[in-house]
Amino acid sequence: MGTEWMADGLCREYSPETFFPRDGMGVIVAQRICAECPVSGKCLVYALDNHIDHGVWGGKSERERRRLLRERRRLRLIYRDAN
């Protein structure tokens, strides 16, 4: 996946620190911005595919993305074993 979509992200209108919060309240602020962003889905896929560990990407915190990656791996194993 390329990065052309980044030009359409709402995050461009905010300081980078907004998406790399130090506390849970900061995560909520970033997630609210992402909820209105037209490219949040692409952003999340990009973060998952590139194993980005820090910050809020596609409206998901670091912990939420780790959970999604575990689930993605689990589903791949199930699919692989079924075939």
C-alpha cells in the first residue's frame, strides 16, 4: 500500500503530538479526530501492515492494534489449517 492517502488525512490539520499521546485522555482525543477522517481505514491497514507500534493510527491505540494483529494471525492459522 502506498502513502498517497495520507494527503487526505485529518491528522494533517493537527500537531503530530496529538496522535502520540502520553495518556488515555489523549488517545480519546486522537480517536475522535480519526472517527471523522475519510482515510482512517487505509490508515489502520497501513499501521497494521507495517507493524507501527506507537501512536494512534486509523482510530486505534497501540493496544488495540496489537489485539487486531493477534486476531489476524489467529485467523490466518485457522484458514491455513482448514485448507
